[in-house]
Amino acid sequence: MTASTYAVTDPATGEVVREYPTATDAEIEAALAAATGASRAWGRRTTVAERAGVVRRVAQLHRERKQELAAIIVREMGKPLDQAEDEVEFSAAIYEFYADNAESLLADEPIELLQGEGSAVIRRSPYGVLLGIMPWNFPYYQVARFAGPNVCVGNTIVLKHAPQCPESAAAIQRIFDDAGAPDGTYVNVYATNDQVASLIADPRVAGVSLTGSERAGAAVAEIAGRHLKKVVLELGGADPFILLSTDDLDATVEQAVAARLDNTGQACNAAKRFIVAEDLYDPFVERFTAAVKAAGKAISPLSSVAAADRLQQQVDTAVAQGARLESAGERDGAFFPPGVLTGVAKESDTYYEELFGPVAMVFKVSSEEEALELANDTPFGLGSYVFTTDPEQAARLADGIEAGMVFVNGVLADSAELPFGGVKRSGFGRELGRYGIEEFVNKKLIRTIA
């Protein structure tokens, strides 16, 4: 495995703002020892309410430092400032949700006995030390949905952030420290990939959560499997946006654009494949393409030149294999012009790939059955979107789509109480809501006979 280089490189200018040294093996050991000590002491000897109090303060500090935090990720990965501020607010809401609800979500659960005397109860207790491996596209939100519930549980966190997010990683560490989290409760490490592999194998680490690419997920799962570690994986997506009928095509196009271009198209659960009924296809493509191209006037850069290079290769391959591209202009470094691909054949390499940037694929279908077949013809299964004026049709499609999430007649409707996760090559496990707090919990049976 290769080493990770931690540096803030502004994608808008290409300037290397600051470099951060990777951790020494001694620093990794100190971090793990601190997390282990905190797990055995603070994590198991405090009440849920006490731990939730720290998480509540973490939420407050996110809001108090919103402008500072937002500016950091604009520098790190090019997120538009208003979206960066929204991400900080959403992260605060997640911490707050778990602070408000952890006691009820983790309460003892009595079991009614079918026979015998006495009682039985499920008591939820911590796993121990967890390793989190986080991506660059939502630097605060991804951490919040992992760390928020698990600190409430009493698990302690060793957090390895993306190499291009060292400044936001340090800012989150300061927030936990300033919120009163004891030493070792939350520990940021600038680890190399080899050090990550060693951490996963270490018996003191009880579980691993990764949000990232398929390749990273497979590598982490392989090591964790050899060492019998619980893993939660949130990987890629090629989410379908199915449009079969609408009372307001302009409003639907507006939603489609938002679903594709949020975070400059760099979201795992963004709509990426637009599947449109043939009677709506031509007007949809015309209006959608115009709106996508118009958005190019104010587009933000992708996270890096390397990310733009990968997307360029995918688009070029699609065009070379017969697709048609309507684009807002020419690429300039990390700035990638929004575009729409039509005529992507099933035989094309791009047909089965995730386009991580502001480029959409649009397909024409002649029936509900064809729409569902195309929606499921992907190795991914994260999110999906259904637009129809027929409630029964919406219910059929929601049941038939092979994905972890279905949103009907709406986009960008994520919320702290709603579980997030996928199936197939999009990973397994859930974050957010009651299911997010259940992933790394020992559901211990206590059976008392007398």
C-alpha cells in the first residue's frame, strides 16, 4: 500500500496552501492507546446522558464556528461557500439529533418470555475503539454521522480523514477537545495507508467504518474480514432518477438539476442516470440540458485536477463509444463544464460507471417495466429518485428498485433521522437515524431466572 500525503491544495488555483506531516508509528500507537484508555474508562463508566452532553456541545461549536469551518473546506475541496455553510449546519443537526435521542435509542429493551420465570432484557453497550476512514466530498457531514452516534454509545474514535482534508480534520479535533471530550475520545490521525492496515488488524480496534470508493472499501473489508472485525461501508452510487409523469415539467427539471449538480456533482447519492418516459424525453432533454449548461457560468471546481482528469477520461470514452455530449464549454484545470450525455449504449464502458462530477446521462424508456429494468441495471444500489403523478406507480417502483433509499417526487431530502446506506456494490450497513446508532452496539442479552 502507498503512503498518504496530507496537504491543502486549493483546487480553484492549484496552490498548495499547507502541507501536514504524516503520523509516525509512535504517534499512531499513542493515539490508539489513548482511545483504548478512554473506551475502558469514560466510554463505559459514564451515562448516556453525560456522553450526549459532550455531543450537544460539539453541535453548538459547529454552529458557533460555521464561517471558519466553511472557509476551510472551500480551500480544501472547492465546495461552494453557501453549500459549505449548509454542510456545517447539517453536521450540527446530526450531533444534536443524537444528543437529543441517544437515551431513548439506547434504552434497555425488555423481551416478553414465551416460557419460564424471571425476565429478559437487551442492554446496549459499546463495542470499544472504532476506526473511521472518511472521504473528502463532505468533510464535516461524513464525520458527524459516524462520530455523533458512536460517542453517545460510548465507543471511542480514531479518525483518519482524506489526505486533502487535513485542516478540517484538525478543526474537528479542536471542537471535540473544546467540547470537553476526555483525551482519547476522539483522536485525529494523519495515517498512511500502511498504518491504517495495521490499525484495522490491531486487536484493540473493534470495528471500522469507511466512506469512499469501491476499491478502498474492498481493501478495508478484506483486512477486517481476516481479523473478524465489524465493518460499515458507504461506497459509490449511480443513482437513477426516473421520470414517468409530471404536472410541472419545469419544476421537475429544476429538481433534476439540483439532484445532479449539488456539491458540483460530487455526491455518492446524487442522481446520475436520468430515465425518462418517451413522451417526456425530448422536452426534458431540451430543458434539462439548457439548465445544466447555464449552471456552468457559476460552477465551482472539482475537488482536484486529478478528479477532473478521471471524469474527462470517462466522458471521452463515452463519446468515443457513440454517446453525444452537450457541454457548457471547455475544461480549465479542476473546473469541469457541466454537461449531458445522451445515447450512452449498454455496451459502453461508461454505462456501468459512476460519473463523479457535473455530467449526467439521460436515457429514454417506453414503459414502467423498462424504466425499472434500466434503473436496476447497475452494480450500485445506494439511492434513487422516482417522479410520477401516479401514487400506485410510485409504490410499485419504490418496491422494485434495488437500492438502500428511494425518494419519491423530491430531492435533497436527507435528514438526521433518516437512515442512509445502500446495497450491492454501494456497501452495507446504515448511518443516521436509529439504525445508525445500532451498528456498533453490543446488544447484550441479560436473562434473569429468579
